[in-house]
Amino acid sequence: MKIGQVVKKYGISANSLYFYINNGLLVPPKKNSQYVFDEHTLDELRLILELKEMEMPLKTIHRILSLRRISSFCSQEERTEIRRIYEEHDQKLRTETERLEKARKKLWARAYRFEREGSTREEMRTGVPIRTLSMLRCPCCGGELMLDQVNMSQRYIFQGKLDCACGYSAVIRDGVLETGILNRNPRDHADPTRQLYRELPSDMLSLFEQSYRWVEQSIRSCAGEKRVWLESYVNAWFFFQNHLELLREDDTLIVVDKFPETLQAYKSVIEWAGPPCDILYIAVAGSRLPLREQVVDCTMDFFSSNEHNFYEKGLYLSQLCPYLRDSAQLFGVYFYLEGGERSRRNLREQYPDCEPNSFNVHWFLEEMGKKFRILETEECGMVDNCGKSSGLRFHAPGDPLHLMAYRGLLNRRKN
């Protein structure tokens, strides 16, 4: 038989056959510079495959083949050694079986605890916190909003209608404030099942983890009075979902996104986990928020600035200035390309409305300097392959994509 025939008959790859040949496990004769598998060689191959099914290591298989080649196991010495090899391997399998059985018991115990915790945990039902109503204003004229047709508890509003004297109207649906100013870009879509997360390669997630550690430390080092947090563009990424412990009981978190279904998905997850503070979910596209001026103490910009520039021009944080208190604190991360002309070309083709300076760290820092004061930055690392992530599909493998974490303050004197 030729190698191709052996591959087909025994279901083994040609690479494996060449490996066995090159390492002396198989020694087929040659004819016209081609290996020919005669019956003796095929018999040895069958023995190799049988021993591999027994989880025998190749080094041990080679030793068995060598003993066979010495005397076909005719001498007592070879038979004694073969028996010893089998007994030693049997003991290894027994030990491995015991180890795997212990691992299986631990696995099922953890799975049982996980399912039990999930089934017995009482999920909260939250809505628009009543104490956040004083923060709301009409996004068109800045006037007060009147509440009507309300379904509520002592703490939350679950359903309702908000009207302004100027004619603007919004609704509260399942605890989410829907402004009516929602996504209109056909290139953008909601990701309530978090497919983007699952598409990210491990290297990218490790890079995120590196930035998490720095941002967490920065937040803890800036502890102060009760704070109103603002996190937006959570369809791209939501920092506080996995960092609820950073929020205090007297804090308020305002979560903004242009897709109500994404907010509902996050709301459900956070209700299951148990929110540590009041959370106001607002469905709105753009930077005209239904909030009164100077109500936000801290912003979380985890990919928000990058995501904004896929579809809009300018620095997103600058557009939030009317809602920020004097000396409001800013925490976040910014992705930027080093060179990356292929990626930039892809970006312009896939997002024709994008900011020309997207993923440009020099532009980002320069624009930030016009209204804010950067206190610290941290280079968290880089990746050159984003996998098949739909959120970063413009990235060309090989182009360095860096992640910078930062902390800053609003400098009202510059505004």
C-alpha cells in the first residue's frame, strides 16, 4: 500500500505516518523513492493504533516495538519486560481514573451548587428609582417632565408616561426610560445576547482584565461622598456589570444606551445579581440626555468614546459636559491603533460616517485636553489579532491595537 491508501483505510493522517516513520516507530520499505506499506509494516501500524487506544505514550510504544523486533517476544526476558510495561501502564491508568473520578465529583458538586443558587436566589424587580425623578429634564427644552399613567412600588416606577409642556413625550416601559430618541443607523444593531463578548479571543479579554485592575484601583483611590455615575454605550461594553462591588449603597448609576432591548438584558442580569444601589436605565441615542444640568459626578468610558466615533464625529465626553458637575471625575479606557493603515482603511469603508480620527490616541488626548485634565494614563498592552469579533471587524490582523486606561477631571475653566 502507498501512504494515501493507508490514510484512507486506517483513518490516520499522512503527517502522523511521516512522524512515525521519521521517529522509527514504522520502518516501511521504499520503492522508487516512495514508501510502501507491506504486511509487516501494516501489522506494526495496527499495533501502534491499538496501543494508542490504550492511552499508551509513544515512547513506551516505541519500546514495545523494539522488543518485538528483537525476537518477536520469543524470549522470557522480553515477555517479562512487556508484562512489566503493561502492569506499570495499568497502574497509571488506575491512578488517572481515580483522579478523573475525583474531578468529576467536584465538577458535579459545583454544577449543582450553581444551579441551586440560580434557582433559589430571589430576583429583584427594579424600575426607574423614584428618587431619580428630580434628575430628569426634557431633552428638547430642558423643562420639567410630568408623570402620568403610573405603575409603581414605594421605590420604583415600572410603567408610566412622561410629558413636557413643549410637546415632548417619553415612556417608562418595564422599568426602562425610553426617550423615543433611538438608533436610526442601519449599520448598528442591538446585542442583547452579548455575542460580541463570546467572539472576543482570550488575548483580548486578558487585555480587558489588565485595564479592569487599573480602573478598579483608580476608583477605589478616589473614594468620596455619594456619587452619581454615568455609563453609556453599554451595547458595546458594560463595565459595571462585573464590578458592582465598586458601587456604594448611596451611589446612583445612570446607564445609557440607544437600544432598549440591550438595557432590558442588562437590567435582568443586574436584578439577578442584586444591585447595590439605585440604577436608572435610559434608552437614548446621541448626547441629548433627559437629565438636568450638572447632575453627574463620575463617568465610566469603557469603549464608549471608541463606539461613539464609529457613527458620530467629535469627542463624546465633550458633548456630556453640560451634565457633569464641576470637577467631575472621568474613568475609562481608549483603544488606539499604532500605524494600522489597513485597519483604518477598513474602518472608513465599513463606517463611512465615522470620525476621521477614530482610534487615534494623539487626537483623543488633544481633544480631552480642551475640556478636561488628564491625571493619569496607563498603557495596558496590545493585541494584533481581534479574532472574529463583530465589534472590531475592521481590524486587520497584524496591526497593533493598544488599550490605554485613563483618569481625569472636568476643567470647567476651559469651557
